[in-house]
Amino acid sequence: MFKLYDYQEKIVIDVFNKFKEGKRAILVQSPAGSGKSIIMAELARRMTAQNRNVLFIVHRQEIVEQIQDEFSQQEVNMDRCICTTVVRAKNRLLDPDNTWKPDLILTDETHHSRAKTYQKIYHYFPYALRVGFTATPWRLSGKGFEDIYADLIIGPSVSWLIRNKHLAPFKYYSERLIDTDDLSKASTGDYTTKSITQEVNRHQILGDVVESYKKFANGEQAILYAHDVDYSQKVVKRFQDNGINAEHCDSTTPAKERDRIMNDFREGKIKILSNVDLISEGFDVPDCSCVILLRPTASLVIDVQQSMRCMRYKPNKVAKIIDLVGNYKLFGLPDTPRKWSLKDRPKPKGGGMVPSPYKECQYCQAVIGKRCVICPECGERVFDIEEVDKQMEALGEFFFITNYSGIKVK
């Protein structure tokens, strides 16, 4: 049985206090790597110890298998607990012949809970208490969660977790190899696979990916996120051609082969583990010190899950995030302060992007605060390239106007 950290215990206490206030549905926001599964296990343990039934639901079977292990280790009474996918829960529990009813419904990755399958379960058991967990209560549509949850509990910030040695500190590097401004968006709001493929093929960036890894994290174990299977396999081959052991894995990889790859990565036999939409939400993967972001996304949920995958804490560890698609320009860094809310998210004024508070050092490619004059990584004096471009453009207009007016300018 695990002893909870103080911040985890506080969340458990806060949840039960909200229940005492009469709020029956609570959303808990807590960062990736903060131990949400332990918090859920403790909630389940306390409820089942009172002979209450607990239902745990999530959208992926891999997470179900992991949470069952966590619950067992936390001494949850599994005779009173069902852990299953949301689809199986709907098919099994919404059967008219079913007499089992939950007193508490725990939902992991609850940013998915607007889906109809979740809603059917919530409505079918209206008297059950509910707690949903996510690192990112955020959806591409901008729709909030006010109609699903009565209150929001906000966990510790990423910066606090780093300072208190619950997450590893990180260095963030960016070499933007493609232009996301040219990408098309699907009905979901994220970039289409087709437009990403066209862009990466147009720029022929495979060699640059390998060189970026050598420059920033040579010899370290890295998880690489690609946008589709074909491109992931091409990246793997390019690494292998350069003498770097790399493997590809995706949701269609047979379970036995996937286990072999994960074990080899855990034992250090594989340096680069490239994947497509597999190593993200709740997926149990061996620790690594580096992630390579090669999949552009308009989703904060995806960006946070992928960029923070290397930040599991170990003494003296410094995680490295290599962003080759400029995702930081949309979402900032893992420790960027964020204002979480259950309300709908307003669109940026004018419908455009919010200006990024970060810039790249032109000497070492570290992503640093926009106001930095001296790069904290390499010590060089830096300037904002985009701002310089704007000034040069304005200066060019000035020369054009003055020359046109017959005024001689030196």
C-alpha cells in the first residue's frame, strides 16, 4: 500500500469535503506525472472500505489493466469495484437485468467525458457520486464541463512539482522543420494527417530529425511522436541507417511484439522509440530522458501528454524536449501557468492566435522567455527574430516612402 504525498492527500480530502457540501460531481485537474492513479485508488479504497460500490471507467483498455494493478496495491476491495472501458461499461451495466449499481464513478482522462457513451452512464446512474480526473480540462471545440461537473479542484502546478522533486526539471529546444501555417484542419479542429504528410515530404526533414537528436540528446533514450505509421517507420529507418537503434510501435503492433519492444526500451537496448498515438494518455511506458515532438498539433491535451512524457522524476535527471514542429508557439512550455475552468473557453480576440511569450535562442535553440536578453542556457545575447523581421519590414517601408518622396536617406 502506498503512502500518499501531502498534495495527493489534500486532493482526496478536498473531494470528500466537496461531497459534504452537496456537490456530487467533481472534476480534479492535476498535472501529468502527479500520481492521479494513486489518488483514484485511495478514493476507491476508502469507499469500498465502507461497503460502497465503485465504478472506474476510461476509454482505453491499457489504462484499465494498469489501474487494476494500482487499486490492488492500494488494498481496494475489488469485490466492490469494477474497472472497465466506457464502452464495456455501457454494454454491461446499462442492461435492464443488471442489479449492480455504483455509489462512486471514477473517470480517468475525463476531458473525453462529453462523449455520448460517458453521458449515458452518468445519466443511467444519477445518484452516484462522480469524480473525473485529467491533466487538461480542455477541448479543441472550446466547450467546457460546467454541465457535467459541479465543481473543480485544481492540483499542484507543474512548476511546484518540479521545485519539490515530484517531476524532473527540463530543457526545451526547438528547431522548426516545417511550417504549421500551411496545414489544414479536420472537423475535430486538429491538423489533418494528409496535410502534415505533404508538409514533411516537401521539406525532406528526415536527416534533420537525426541531426537534432545528436545535437541535443546524443546517446540518450528518447520517445519520438510521429503523425502517421509510414512516416514513423521512415524516421526509424533513418536512425538505424545512422547506427542508432530505433523501433516503431503503434496501436496495431501485436501485443507480444509491443511487450518485447517496451522491455528492450526499458533495458536500454533501444535508443529511439517512435510511435503514433500510442504512448500518450495513461500508457505505461518505461522512463526516458528525452522526447522528440515530430507531430504538430492544435490540441493542448496532446501537447501536454507528449511533451511531459520524459519528466518522471529521478535524482539529478534533467529532461530534454526537442520540439521540431513549433508546438510551443501555441501552448508554451510544460510549466507555463494556465488558468483552468469548467466554463466554455472564449475564442482569442479577433479569432487569431495568442502571441507566444517565448522565443528561440538563435545560438543554442533553447526556448526561453521572450523578455530574456541573455540566454540562460548558453549565455549569449539574444534577440527576438520575429520582432527583428517586423522592424526590418517597417524599415523597408520607410525607405520606400522616403525614396519615393524624393528625400535622400543615408
